[in-house]
Amino acid sequence: MEITSKAEVMKPALLKVSIPLAISVAGFVCARIMSRRSSTVSSPKTNVCYVFNDEDSFHSFPSTMEDEEPMVNDTSLANMKMGVKPKFEEILGFRSQIEDLERRAWELEKQFVSYCDLKEQESLLTELKNMVLLEIAHVEFLDREISSAEAENERLRNLVVQYVGVLEYIEHWKSKNGSLQRKVKRLLRRTKQQSRVKRDQNMKIEATEAEILRNCDGLETRFNVIKKLEEEVRELHKIMIEGEVIAMENYNELGNEPEQLQKDRAAEVGELIF
């Protein structure tokens, strides 16, 4: 129970810590971007001011020349005006070309600065993204740790429930143990009585078996005598049968002799008559 309460308390605490951390990192990145942008914007302004200062000095060039005009004579002044005018126009042309080139250079520099800002922003955003991904991975790791702690807590809770169930089961069987012991004692007394009765019965059975064995010995001797008598009777029966056969043969022979004598006498009488 304490582990789950700690895990439930840690989850919102981790979220509270990770969100301000991400916001502070984003603010730091934005501050760096703004500082870079302000430094890059201030540099073109200085260049432009420098150009404007050059233009003022260039415009002041004719005024200085005009201030020095009373110091020369008319012929030299006329010749100077004739020579300076085409050069001044040429200088103005160069000046316009230089201004165009400076403007283009400034625009290119501005584009380059914006490109550098974008690349820096991209790198900072990539860094911020990596930091956020690391924070997310850390939060996910902590979430997994919390989940594993909750699973372990659930397993421990189940073990506690099982342990309580086992204790209740043991208490239940302890309460039944007294009645079982009494039943065992009664069964022991009954088994002793039954063993006594069985011993007496075994003694009686042994005596009966001894008597049966003695009777079996007598019966065996009688059976042997009877067997011998039966063999003698069978031999006598055979002798009687053989005697009857011999007597019948003798009787038949005796019955045939008178007939033979009568035949012999009849033959002799016949011979005497002839």
C-alpha cells in the first residue's frame, strides 16, 4: 500500500518538474535567438550611418569649394569649373553605383543574417527537440519504473493476501486439530481392542489349522490305504474277467465236443451200413 501511494505521488511530481523544465529551456532558446537577431540588426545600421556620413561629407565638398572661390582669380575659377563639372558628374555616377552596391550588399548581408538566424534557430530547435526527447524518454523511463513498482506492489499485495489466506487456513486446521486428536485417540483404543480380538482369533485359527493338519494327515493315510485297495480290486477284476473269458472258451469247447462225437458216430454208422 505504501509503494502504490508513493508511485501515485511521484507521477504528478515528475510531470510538474518536467513541464517547467521544458518551458525554461524554450525560454532560454528564444532569448538566444533574440540576442543574435538584435546584434545582427545593429551592424547594418552602423554601416548605413557610415554611408550617410560619407554622403554628408561629399555634399559638403562643393560648399568648401565655394568658400575658397574668392581666393582665386576668374580665369582659374572658370577653368576649375570646366574641369570639376564632368568629374563631379562622374563621381555622382560612381556614388550612385556604390550606393546600389552597398544596398545590395546590405540586402545580401541581411539575407545572410536571416539565413544564419534561421540555421541557428533550426539548430537550437533541434537541440531543444533533442532535449525534449530526452526529457520524454526520461519521463517514460520513470513511468516504466513506476509501472514496474506498481506491478511489484500488486504482486506483494497478492502475496500478502495469499499469506493471510494460509494463516486463516492454518488457524482453521488448528481448531480442528483437537477434535482430530481425540478421534485419533478413540481410533487407537479401537485398534488396540481389535488387535486383541484379532490375536485371539488368530490363535483360534492356528489351533483349528493344526487340528485340520492332523486330520489331513489321517485322511491322507486313509486315502493311501483306499488307493491301494482300489488297485487290488482293479487287479482282481481283471483276473475275474480273464477267468470268465477262459471259462467261456472252455464252455464253448465242451459244447462243441458232443456235436463232433455225434457226427463221428453218424459217420461210423453210415460206414457200417454200407
